[in-house]
Amino acid sequence: MTATGIGAPVRRKEDQRFVTGQGRYVDDFNRPGQAHAYFLRSPHAHAAIRSIDTGLAMIMPGVIAVFTGDDLAADKIGGLICGWMIHSKDGSPMKAGPHPALAQGKVRYVGDHVAVVIAETLAQAKDAAEAIVVDYDVLPAVVDTAQATKAQVQVHDVSPDNTVFNWHLGNKDETEAAFARAKHVTKIDLVNNRLVPNPIEPRAAVGEYDFGTDNYTLYTTSQNPHVARLVLSAFIGVAPEHKLRVIAPDVGGGFGSKIFIYAEETVCVWAAKKVKRPVKWTSDRSEAFLSDAHGRDHVTHAEMATDETGKIIALRVHTTANLGAYLSTFSSSVPTYLYAPLLSGQYDIPAIYCEVDGVYTNTAPVDAYRGAGRPEATFVVERLVEKTARELGQNPAEFRRKNYITQFPHVTPVIMTYDTGDYAASLDKALEIADYKNFDSRKQESARRGKLRGIGFSSYIEACGIAPSQAVGSLGAGVGLWESAEVRVNPTGSVEVLTGSHSHGQGHETTFAQLVSDRLGISIDQVSIVHGDTDKVQFGMGTYGSRSGAVGMSAIAKAIDKVIAKGKKVAAHVLEASEGDIEFKDGQFGVAGTDRSMAFGEIALQAYIAHKFSGQDLEPGLKEGAFYDPTNFTFPAGVHICEVEIDPDTGVTKIERWTAVDDFGVIINPMIVEGQVHGGIAQGVGQALLEGAFYDESGQLITASFNDYCMPRAIDLPSFQVGMTVTPCPSNPLGIKGCGEAGAIAAPPAVINAITDALGHEDIAMPATPQAVWRAAQKARMPMAAE
Amino acid sequence: MYAFEYHRPTSVKEAAGLAGTAEDIKFLAGGHTLLPTMKLRLAGPANLIDLSQIAELRGIERSGDTITIGAMMKHAEVANSAELKEAIPALAEMAELIGDPHVRNRGTIGGSIANNDPSADYPAACLALNVTIITNQRKIAADDFFQGIFTTALEEGEIITQVSFKAPSQAAYVKFRNPASRYALVGVFVAKHADGVRVAVTGAGSNGVFRAADMEQALNGNFAAEALNGVTVAESEMNSDMHADAAYRAHLVGVMARRAVQAATSRG
């Protein structure tokens, strides 16, 4: 390992600009002549729009234009799309209702887009929005996930009972047969609470149109600018693909919520041409709560069957997944193919059957949020495994070990082929770091102080490195999920890497440079990473699903291999040796068996001056591109152990210890990986203890600000004990599995398993707020009081 | 935010004069409630009178065991005052528990009292310390001042100039924070005065800050945490919301009161 190569804890190159305030985010872009957009949003969860009168707003000071859904329709601007087709059990396609960027005839959630005002200033746009008169016929709303199909409310005409799909995966007959012969069946009912993503930078967009060149530019907070361009051009139709440049500059966190193509950026691009001015919109935090796609929101009943030896023999799951009022860009894939295929966990379960009903409600759209389906699956599996172990009177760690998959590759009943792993190794290491053997004495010490101590496990697995294009295509994806890279070597030997991945906090400018440094033997200071601009990078699929290491960097590695191959040809001419005798090692092209060699930079110069070879023999220059399509998902896995202490007087849960032992395969930068683990755990703890998005019966979001929606703070978290085990991923050239989502996937069941262990009963839902835990602790005390 | 006229008087008299002549006024102290409300366009006063440049609204004085605090003193100034830390450490500690450093360096005691937010800390301190609220027109006893959620005895245009009180022999404030907002879900201020114990509760009551009479009575007999065992506040008078229902709040009042007495009695 070199000081800046693979495996080195290199400090992040991008932090200099971030921590000194020099980052450049969408809202920092102000274009000449720019006007401001403000969206009038629905105050009602469900209403027919009888009329919209914009007359008064149009003549307000500073107003340039007011547009409604009719204006978009008149310009034949299409609706927003969902890019993953799910088929129901009966073979019928999912019921996708219309999703206009500005409402046409109906609003379906509080925050839905009714009209847009374009004005000289934001304040003038807001003033004018207040002057728009909308005549609503308010309709009853449906918000409750479990009741959505029974409500006397119809969100979309295409779905009379609000069902989007009734989907299933696994083998029903084998599962039923296994349950029939089971020695023991453990049942559980779970709610996976709805979350608001809350990246620190709210969404924003600046649309611009150049009448001279007929070119459109969109600056947008996106995790995948090329996909945004494709959707905006090919499906929504605001601009031709070759005429639309999408720039996603520095982006302050996404967690999934900036994958999707929303109404606001659509309208900004379209309106820029209409009003002949650049149009800017920046979400405020209140708008973000209402209109960013939310995450999770499942209601699940699950059962686990075990035989007389304590082996798990079957799992069956029924989940109702709330998709909100409209199908967001990838929403349909999240509770289906990103969820059920993970229900085998780390366990050898011969039979699994899962049914998922996707439903519409009058709430904000729900789509991928850090982990996307996999946290929901892990919560089901790990809560159920824990409960089963308790019911069988077995140690939860040893019950897990007994059921671990140990032979690889392993084909699960839910279409996954796990390539490699050593789950027991992670468990052993975690037990040691957590000082599990002394837990009982710590529990007794807590009890002496009147406190309840508990310990909870989470043995998680995730499918990352998303994803093999053929595989996802066969499952309904509208796109392939490969990645592209271009490695441009300059005559001075410095390198620019153009990548289709997008960094919005992940540190790609550092880790990608480490790969180049490692492979080409040059300093990371000689490497620039270029991303987030469709005019610079030819195409790419973006960053989500822990894919940028496993897929994005594999594409870079492939392009680097081509650069080295070309470099060898150049070196053969310059060093006057045969190409087969040229070796490349430690940044030097050398002739085997001699001391003749030239540094990478010297060969780069030779490639460009082309004095030592003819253009007929070899093309000048040194620039190579590659597309990399993975052959399988990757399977990061690990064991997290959470230890809590509960104050039964107040219900406050304090996390005393957190142990995380993860197998991410080969690690490029352990410091960045550890940071990803920390952030992921914080978000998972947020879901377990603090965060929950709640609508009242009328469909008003009652957790619509940080006053009511509780984000995790440093004080809520302990100092994490992070360990690693490594089984290199066999399906990509770098051995990387991915680490971005692991913490958020592992954490919720670890916390709830610890709380239920402390309380001595299973009856606690997320978020386990002090009130909820206090009430549950009262319940735990009752038998004692009766004694 | 809607447009407004901004005024920055340098004396209480000038401020009162502006309030008497201008239409639709709001006084601006620390602004931690008013400004966010204006930004959300939920409030839009035509005239904003900023009290921050009025010297006579500042200062902390101690005369014997009587303490006087200027209305525009910031939470951080109260928290860090050497005189207050010595004379009434419970109040300095309470101020240190308000919000975060940003809030404590903008928010003021007068602003907090005038706003009477049902989950603010100062109203509990004022009731428990039996403060006299001094305005540009009169003196008002704390017991008469707080009249329900966001409601006080202040008349239109009346300006709080100071609060004044006698330091108790023992006192402490303990609060249970709303996990999200960090405001008091329940906060209890106990103070043992020469003429009796006062227990004031914020955050919990459905009608805002209140004194817990049964607790005061119990503590008058024995100023010790165990004196509160079995003493409760009425659930029916507690606030109920998504963060805490009335039963939980009532329970927490008991827990926080015992912890406050414990803190007061264990103070050296």
C-alpha cells in the first residue's frame, strides 16, 4: 500500500473547499437576468380543482408569468414518470396514475404543485402566489397505509381500491408445506416508520435557455444528472437530449431523495424558455418536508418457522407499502425487488414467500431513502430472528450462528446468489469488541441504579453494487445500471477521470484518485475527478445503492487498464523494445530484464508529441473510456451490536455502546468508509429512536418542521466501535462490496432488539420515543407489581 | 416575510412613543419567536420596534438579597453572570439550558416573559422566584402576570423594563426536553423562600405555566424529594400533543419535581 493508494486513510481532497465555504451548490449559481420561481402548493390532501384564477396574481408587482397545469399541457409537456415496471401476481402491469408537474384538475397531497409564479424577486413571487384564487372541492383523504385499500377514497381513477400492485416473490407452496411441518412458528407485526430524508442542502434548480444556440441548461441537486437529462428529454419532453445540459455541482447530501426527477426542475427548464429568462427555484425547509420523496412506510406481518433442532425452515411475509399520492421515479422497485430478495438475510432458509401490496394514499410520494428496501427487509428478518431465539430460549447470537449460510455461492429462494462472506467471523469479532461476555454484570450494575439495560443484535446483509443491467431489465427496470468512465491523460502526465458516478458527500474526488494513484503510480494531486456535468461526462447512471465503488470505480479500473495497454505500445516504440517485453510497475514502463525504463508521465508526453512512432502504427494521445456492467450484485454484510440503558422513570433510552463489524470487501479509504458507517448508524438510530413522519387524518403533515420531526444529534449517539472483516467481492475487478447504506440498514433492528431485551417484552414500535418507551416500561413492570 | 417599517429607539420613552403613534406594532427583543413567524408569513406587523439599543433595559444588579435584571439581558449574559451564579445559581443554570449558543446569545429574559410560550423556561423561573415584573407603566407580580398560553397582563404598547426578586435560600430547575425542538416538554423550577416553597411547572399545563399547589404544600412540610412521593398533578390539566400525552406529562412533572428538589437540596 502506498501513502495515497488503495487502503490508505487519505484525507478528503474536497474538504478544503467544503470546510472553508468554497463549495459551489446549485443555489450559489445566479445567472444573468435570472427570475425566481415560487410554487403554489396544495393546502389540501385531496381536492378537485374547480378553477384557478391567476388574473390578480398576473398584475402584481414584479410578476413575469403565472403558469398552471393547463400551460404545461398546452405545450405537450409530459408527466413525471416511474421508471420501473412492476407486474402483479396476475400478470397485470402496475396501475400508474397520471403525475403532472403542475396539477391538472386534482391535487392529491398537501404540498402538491398547483401553479408556479415567476417574478423578479422571490418575495414578489410569494406575494403573487397569495393572490392566486383556487376554488377547491375538498375530498376526504386516505393517509393510513394499512387502511388504504379499504378507504372510501380513490386517489387515482386507474385504481379503484388504491392498489398499485399485488406483487409476490418466492415459493408459496414450499413455504406453506414447511410451515405445516414446523415445530415452532414465531409471528410478528411491524411498522417501518415513514421518514423525511432531510439532506442538509434542500433541493434547488436553475433552468436556462439560450435562444442563440437553442440549448437548455439545468443546474440541479441531482445524484444522477444523466438520468435526469434522459427523463426530462425522452419522457417529459421539455428539451431534446442533445440540447439539454444538466449540471449537478456540489450537492449537499441526497440519501436517495435527489435521485428522482421532480416537478420543480421540470418546470424551471420549461419556464426559462417561456419567459426568456433563467428561472431559479430553491426549496425552503418547509417545502422539503412536504415535497421531497419520503422513505420507508411499510406495514408488515411476518412469520418464521423453525424445526425441532432450532433451524429456520421457512419465512412468510406480507407487506403493505405506502407509495404516496404518485409513483416517484424508482418508487415501485423499492418495496419489491430491493426488498423481498433480501429476506433471506444471512440465513440458510429453504423456503421464503413474500407478498407486497403497493398502495396509493394522499401523502407525499415515497421512494428510495438510504438503504431503500433493504433496511425494511433487515428489520423484518432481524426482529423476527431475535424474537424466535427468545421464544425458543436460545442465545440470540448462537441462534444466528446456527442458521448462518456457510457455503458460497449460495442461492436463496428469493432470487439472489450470494457470492462470498464469512458471517461467523463478523459475529465473533463483534462479540469480542462488544465485550458480550460481561454484559450480564453490566446489566446488574444498571439494575442497581434502577436502570434497564438491554443488548440487541443485527446480522444484516444488503445487495449493493446496483446492478447487472440484464438482471434488472428482466425485473422491470427501464434502464441498465452499468457505469462509465473516461481516463484522460495529459501530456504532463496528470490525469482527469470523467465518471458517471456523482459525489454528494461520498468523497469520490479522493477515493477515485486513490485508485488512479495506485494503478498508475502517480500522486493523487496529479488526478482530478470530473463528474456531475452532462457536457463533460458522456453518460452515467449516478450514485445510489452503494454502487459508486463497486460499479463506478470498476469502470475507472477498466479504463485505466486500457490506458496502461496503450502506454505499453507507446513505450515499446520509445524504448525500442517489443510490446510484449514492456512491463508496467510502480509508475514505470520498463523493458523486461533490462534497466531501461521511463516514468508514466514521460510516456504520456511521448504519446502526445508522437515523435517516436508514426500515426499509421499507433494513434497519438492517451485517453481511454470504458463501460462496466457488473455480473452480480455485491453483498456487504456484518454484525452490529447495540447496548442500551433505559431510564424507566422517563423512558429515555441511552445508547451506551455500539459495535459495528462490517465486511465491505476491499476498502479503498478506511477513514471514509468509517465515516459512512458512522453516518449510516446515525440515520438508523434516527429511524429507531427519533424520526417519524406523521400525517393527521385529514392529510396534514404534522411533523413538518424540525420542531416536531426529530433528527439525530451527536448527543444521541455513543462513540462507535467499528471493526472490519474482509472477504473480497469476486464479481468485480476491485473486490469492492460497498458501504454507503450499511449503517442505516443494520441499525434499526439492533436498537429495537436492545430495547425489547431491556424491557422483557416485544411491544415497542419505531420511533421508540421516551413516551413510547416509558409506556412500554410500565407494561414491563406490571407483572412485578402483581407479585 | 412581508415588508415592514423598522424602528430602533434608544430610550424606553421613545419606544413607548412610537408604540403609541405607529399602527400594528410589534416589539423586537431577541426575535426568536417573532422572526421565524414573520419569515413563514404567519405574522406581518406593519412596524417593528427593535429594543436592542436601549441602554436602560440592560444590566444585572444585586442589592442585598434583591436581584434586578434588565429586560434585554440575553440568556448567555444571565448564564454567565458571576453575581447571579453566586446569588441564585439555579437561574444561571436555567439560562444555560435554553436553546443552543445561538439562541442564548440573541434571546432575552424580557422577550421570553412577554411571549409566555407554554414551553419556555423563564416563565417557570419567574413564578417560582416570585419575581416582580417591572414595566414602563407599573409593577406586576408574577402570579398576576402569566395568564395562559401566549397571554400576559401586558397592555398594548407596554414594555417590560426589568424583573426583580429576592433570592431564595435553595432552588433548582430541571427540565425534560422535547426530543425534537429541545423546548421543555416538562420543566420544574422549585425555590425555597423564607415564606414558603414555590414550585412552578412549564411545558406541561394545558393553560401554560402554573404553580403546583399540592407539591408546594408537601415541600413546605419537608423540603426533600421523598416528600413528593405520591403527590401528583391533575392529568386533566395537562397538555397533550404528539410528543407527550397528558398522562406522560403528569408523570414527568412528578419525576422532574423530585429531581429538582434533589438538585436544590444537594447544592453545597
